[in-house]
Amino acid sequence: MRSIWNGAISFGLVSIPIKLMNATESHSISFRQIHLDDGGRIRYRKVCELEDTEVESSEIGKAYEEADGTLIPITDEDLAALPLPTARTIEIVAFVPADRIDPLQMDTAYYLSANGVPATKPYVLLREALKRSKKVAVAKFALRGRERLGMLRVVDDVIAMHGLLWPDEIRATDDVAPDDGVTVRDKELDLADALMDTLGGVDLDTLHDDYREAVEELITAKAEGHEAPAAPAEKDGGKVLDLMAALEKSVSAAKQSRGADGEGDGDAEVHPLPADRSGSRRSARTAPKEVGGKKSTSTAKKTTAKKTAAKTAAKTATKKTPARKSTTKSTTKTAAKTSTGSSAKSSGSSTGSRTAAKKTAAAKKTSAKKTTAARKKASA
């Protein structure tokens, strides 16, 4: 990069010799003016009005024109001799947070390079101080015949300076703002937020000048004798007067664009699970237990059913209606019959057992009698 200005940064009592270089470059395609009849180039010539002759650049100076047309010549030596500390110095006047600088004031950007080995140490000192403080330096400097305002900040490991417009060079917005009385609904704001979220962020390094590329293709085609590239067909649709419709259409188009480019997360598709023969949905895996000791749905339903049955029984016992009484009586009679039957069966079984015991005792007595009679006969 070529240096366009040599001077020094005044940092308190510290002076840092630097070189000033343009930090940006224009890639715009420039055209020449030609004569349509014969293609001859149109040139601008610098002619002296008094002599009506063309003059060279080395013969041209500058002058200030008074209101009455009087010209006052001003030389470069006159400007260099001005009693200004900023004539060859970038004088730092303050350090402020970066958000204090209005972007409207931003102008041309420059890189500041240390001019020589002795300037390296103070240059690095200022750079690291700006990094650690997370602030920018506001400075005044003179360039191309006038004093300017600048902002110094760190870009990678280089101190960069942005030329700033003076505050009185920024026009007021009073005549630009729309008329009052326009109301924006919350739903419109919600759609605007959705559109912003759908468009998402962008890597600024991926952006490029499509118009310049199209012009280059046009020039190449014409130089090779080919036809100019056809313009793309305009999209259908026309003007959309309804703001809500325009926002909804924009959100839909942005989502489709993100999906086609493979960017963004997109909306997940939900597919229903297949049904088994009983018509219930089969889960692909066991559902996880809920946090906090919550019961499952089936357990909750069972518990609810039990509570309902208990409440119903309590109400049934409490209310004394004739129908309920008859039901109770019939239930009591049925229970009594059942109890009687059971008692009869128990009595029957116990009676059979007693009869069998009596028969056994009688048989034993008869056998004893026969044995005694036989003994008596034998003794006789």
C-alpha cells in the first residue's frame, strides 16, 4: 500500500511517527464517454479562459473565489505554514466508548503504520491500551487542505483511523421522519420479528457485488462478439397493498429460500405412529417418566376411579331413600338366606359326623359284651 500522508500521532507527551494509507479500495467499473456517431472518446480539457488555450497540470494552482468573483490565490506553502498543531499531527483529544460515535459520522477509513523502528514501541503501547480499555480515540488531523475529525480503533494488530464528519455536517431528521398517527399492531410486529428470525444472520465475507459481476460478463460477451446475457424474468405478484399479507408472504418465501439453500434449522415434520389391530398407537419406545414423581395416566385414571367409587358408596350409605332401603333389605335377605344355607350345610355335615361316631361306639360295646360272655363260658 502506498503512503498518502506522513505525520505523527500525538498521545499526550508521546509522539508516534506514522504513515497514513487508504484502508479501502473501490472495485467499481468506470466508463469513458464516447461520441455516438464515430466512437471517438470525449475528453475534458483544462483551458485558461483568458488565453483560450489548454494548460498542463503543473501550471494549475488553487484560489478562493470571493462573492464578487475576485480570486485570491492560495498556495500549498501557505496551507503548510498555518499555525495549527494538526498540520502534520493526529492529535488525540479524548478516549470514549465506541457506541458514543454515531455511524452517520463515519467517513473514509485509513491504516496507520509505524514509520521506522523507533516508532514501533509507542505504536504497540497505544494499540494495546486501546485493546484493554475497549475504547476508541477521538482525534483531530489536517488532510487535503482542511482539518478533520477522526476515530482511532484497533483492527487485528493495526491501528485504523476513520475520518469523521463534524457534528454540524450531519443533517437533522425533522423533515425526513414520517407523519405521526400511524399505528402498528402487535400482530404485525410479531410477523416482522418472525421474518427477521427466518432471515437470520449472514457472514459479511460471503457478500459480493452482483451488479459488477453482471457488468463484467456483459463486457466480456461484447468483446468476444457474443450476445449480451438476457435479463432474468421478473417475478410475478405485483404490488401487495395489505401489510399483513406482505409480511406473511415474506416469511413463507424466506423459509422456502432457507430450506432450498440448506440453511437454518427448518421445521421438523411430525408423522403419526402406525396403528395395531386393536386400533391403538404403538410407541416406538417406552415413554420416559416425567420429572417430579408424576404418576402415569393409567395409574391416575385408576386412582380417580377408586375415589369416585368410594364417594358413590358414601353417598349411597348417607342418603335414605325408599329405593335404597328396598335394595338394602333385599340385600340383607339374600345375605340371610345365604347364611342360613351355609349354616344348614354346616349342621348337616356336623350331624353326619356325630352319627358315624355313635355307630362306632355301639359297635365297640357289642364287641366288648361278646368278649365278656366268652370269657365267662370258658371259666365255667
